[in-house]
Amino acid sequence: MAGADRDHQRRARRDHQLTSPPTDLTALTGLQAAKAQGRVAGRPEAIGGTPARQAQKLRDGGESVPDIAKVFGVSIATVYRITKSR
């Protein structure tokens, strides 16, 4: 019974978040200002662009994922993620 109540509360909270306007207008206007200046919000990529293409070539060539991770200084999970999507 407690699980059902918890699920109901989680759904109610998500519905509220999706339907309510943001309460922190300062943060919203800051994000809009940053976007207008060409800045990007969020966490930077661990590896992207040319290094990601190089990692994909190594993976296609039969190199092991742990070895590729060591070469680029990233985690094994990152190598799997970038080579899966290409």
C-alpha cells in the first residue's frame, strides 16, 4: 500500500512540475541571456569531435574499450556511449 501512495505522490509532483510556470524567474532570464550570447548550458562533453571520431576508428579496428579509455583519459562507459551512437 505504501508503494502505491509513493507512486501517486511521484506522479502528482511530476504533473505539478510540468504544468507550473518556473518560480525562479531570475534563473530563467539568466539562461535566456546566456543563450542570446551564444553560451551553452549544461555539462561539457567528456570527449567529442575529432577525438570521438578517433575513438570510433580504434573501436572499429578492434581495439579494446579499456585501452581506448586509457588513451583518451575517459571512463569505459564514456567510450561505449560515444562509439555506440556513431
